[in-house]
Amino acid sequence: MASHAANLWVLLGLGLAGILLMTKRLKKTIKADFGAFILKLELLPPPQPSPPKAPHPLTGLNFAVSDVFDIEGYVTGFGHPDWVRTHEASSRTSTVVLALVEGGATCVGKTVVDELAYSIHGENKHYSTPTNPAASARIPGGSSSGAAVAVAANFVDFSLGIDTLGGVRVPAAFCGVIGFRPSYGVVSHSGIIPVSSSLDTVGLFAKDPNILRRVGLVLLQLPFLVQRNPRQILLADDCFQLLKIPMDGVSQVVINSTEKHFGRQVLKHENLENYFSSKVPSLKEFYSQKINGDSKISSIRLLANVAQFLQRYEFKCTHEEWINSEKPVLDSAVSAQINETLDITDKEIEIWKLIRTEMRLAVNSLLKDDGILVIPTTAYPPSKLGSKEIFSEDYQNRMFSLLSIASISGCCQVTLPLGYHDKCPVSVSFIARHGGDRFLLDTVQTMYSSLQEHAGTVTKSKLSHNAVNQEHSAEVAKERGNQAFKDKQWQKAVGFYTEAIKLSGNNATYYSNRAAAYLELGSFLQAEADCTKAINLDKKNVKSYLRRGTAREMLGYYKEAIEDFRYALVLEPTNKRAALSAERLRKVFQ
């Protein structure tokens, strides 16, 4: 009996020991530095210049760099111990790192990247996965995972990463910080290990938009220019449809912030699938050459395929010899892509180049010098650590469809945090034309505080399903009214705009658009009343002042008409129609 009891206690003890052991293995240990750093170091800035010269622009800031940037005396690790083992210490420091140090900032370390900086997940079995400070049970995103974590955990003021197909934008979104991918080619790549030479861009992480702008101006070596406000902010409706979380809250934050700063008249809606289909004809040629299957595949999905093919091809051209020689142990997903046999023809390479050229022209034409395109940064929230979701076809298609727009066009993009959904960070991205980096940074600095404010408001209010449906139905009615207006069906347009107003009576654009249709019908009193209502809702609605001025002129209210045209000029000093109308009436009636 005693022997039986003793055996029972032994078994219980072994069982408890096993449970404790498994618990220890399953529970992620959070390191003091969140696993962000590969090594700590210190590159100090030069002494401050003597007065009256201004101090260095980045004085007082510290930063870290992803382990793809060369620093003299250290081996650049590229996310893999076999790379460290087979390469010598760098003989010089990366040009961009030197520029920041000379600008007054202190470099304090190198941070973890994904294996060979290839994936967007942020997991690295060799150096362990950095802990996401915003959601510790979730992946941090990659490839520049450690750089994003270092900023999110407040270890540094800003950090540098490499963005090929989302290497900065994804970890910024997943860790809840700001991520900036500059226009392709505007920042030197000297002293950086390439992933895909025609897609790689040095990227920047920060928490504070003012620091982002300070560093961005040094990074891009931009001259002083007068700040400009955007004249159009385009929401890519079809891109928001790719979101795996409720889209309405995200887009509503941008709408509310835009209305506050610039007025509702700058808001536009765009379908990028249709736009790229017409403006990037080489996508169809790529499809016929490379893609088999559904002939209805979207242009944005095709862009994702182009970007992934291009990354794989250029990576292999650069690193295949080392991989074949050293045979490094790689993650199975990375290995499958890198080792896949690519049968690429010269014709296909030419098509890729054409697509890149056409994409840049298309986005530049859409946005011009004063437009911002708004899309979700990522389709999915950060997945749980070890999740197989990140390898699914749907995950890859949705994520790269969004990420490939800036990567292929070479345009600049900023990822902005917008609070949380189900305890996971949520973000949105602003894109400006290639070369519009300063304009983009200025817009972010202007809107950031109100975006955060409205993100909190929307999260708390949680708009009802019916209210969201009404807003959507109102927008549909407005678009139908716009089409009827283009077709010169004025009365039909009035009917659609009236329907939109019934569904959403606090939208200045609906009243202003109906006023335009009333003007065409000669209904000047109704047009004046609608414009007055629109102005009461949105004091910066330039079109409403112009249309009310026209209505008042036709009604014989010349003094009031002149006042409207002049106020339109105050809001928009370069508006030729307002200037000509005001001057014409002044000469005749004053």
C-alpha cells in the first residue's frame, strides 16, 4: 500500500514537472529590450557649431538601424548567422547613417531583421522574434521588425529600415507607430545590403510626426518650401474592401479629420481597380505572359504578382551564388520562394519595366502635386505568433495587393496608427506622387493630431450598422447624381442629390452638388438656398461660394455676389473663376 502511494506521488510529481516545463516553453519570455537589438553601439555626432550658427537639426535625438545598414567595424548580419560567418566587418558606414549622425543624432544600435530581410512577418528563428510592444502575442511584422519595436517600446526616437514590399510599412502598422517609405531613388542605398534593387527604399520609423518630419528633411535633403494643403484627398474604396476588419471606422476617421482641416470638398472617392486597368495597359500583357486561371483577376492583384515576381527575380540575381555556395538553413516559407525555379524571359523583364513606368505615370497623374491617396496599410491585423494564417493565399493576395501600389510606382507612402480593433493596432496609409515627399510629410504633420482624436471618437462611438449603411447609400445616390449631371440630365441629378440629402442631411457636398444642377435648370433661388446650407455646414466649401455668387448675380444681388466671389478667393487665392467674376462685377456695379 505504501509502495503504491509512493508511486502515485512520483507520477503526480512528474506530471506537474511536465506541465511546468510545457508552460515555460509556450510562454514567450519578453527580454529587457523586447528582442529588438542585435547589438548595442554608439556613433556620436560632431560637436555643435559655434554661435551664431544654428545647432545641428537632429540634436538630442537617438536612433537605431536595421541590420542591413553597414557600420564601420561591424559585420552587417542580414538576419542570418551564416551571413555573419561568411562576411567581413564593414570598412565604411552607410551614407544615410553618416548623414543622420552628422545631422546631430546618435546611433545606439543595430536591430533584428527577418532572414535575409525577405519576409513581411517579423519572425526570425535564429535571433528570436522581437516582441510586439503593442500586442505581445502577435507578430511584429517585417522585414524591419526590430527597428519598429525599438521605436514602439521607446528605446529610440526614430529608426531606419528597408522597405521592399512592405518591410517598413507592415511593422509600423503592426506595432502602432508611424512608418515612412520615401519616393524610390531619393535616398542613397550606398552601404546597404540589397533585397530587390528596383523596389528597395530606405524607410523611417517614428512615434512623433514632428520627429518624422525633422528626420525626413535631413534624410531627403529637401530645401525649404512654403507648406501646401492638399486640394484632393482620394479614398480608394476598392482597397478598403480588402480589409479583414470593419472598414467604416477607418475611413470615417480620415473623412472627419479631412473635413476639420480642409473642408469636405477636397474628399473624393476612387476605384483603383478600374483606374489601373485603363492607365497601366502592360498589366494585361503581363497577365497573358505569366498568369493562368481566372481571366477576371483584378489589376491590383496583378500588381501584387508583378511585385512578388520582381522581388524574387532580383533577389536571386544578387544572392543566388552565396545561397548555393553556403546552403544556409532557411525558414521553409522563405526557402520555398527563394529556391523556386524562375523561367524568366527578356520579354517579361521588359514588361515589368513598362508596368513600373506606367504605374508611376498613372499615380502621378491621379494625384498631381496636391493630392493624397488613402488606402489601408495592411489588409489583416497582426497574426498570432506561430499562426499559419500568414501563409494562406488569401493573406498573401490581400496584403501584397495593397503593398505593391507604392512599391511598383515608386511613390512615397506614410503609415499612420489609428488606435486599436480587438486589441490589435489599426492603421491607414497616405500616398503622394513620386517626389512629393515633403508635401506628404507636411500633410501628416497637419493631420496627425486630429486623426488620433477622431480615431478615439470613432472607437468609442462605434457607429451603428444602420447609420453606416445610410452613409454608404447616400454616397451611392450622390455618385448617381454626379453621373446624371455629366450626362446633362439636370432634373434627374436633382432627384439623386435630394435622395442623398434625405439619407445624410449634414453633408455639404450633397447640397452644393444639387445647387449646381439647380443653376443649370435656372432655379436660382433654390441654388442660393442650397449653397447657403452647404456653407453653414462647411465654411471652407469654395464651390458653394462660387455657385452662390453665380445664383445671386443672376437674381440681381450683385453686392452679395461680389462678396461670395471675394471670399472664395480668400479660401483659394489662385481660383481664376472667382477672380474674374469678382473683377467683372466690380467694374460694372461698383
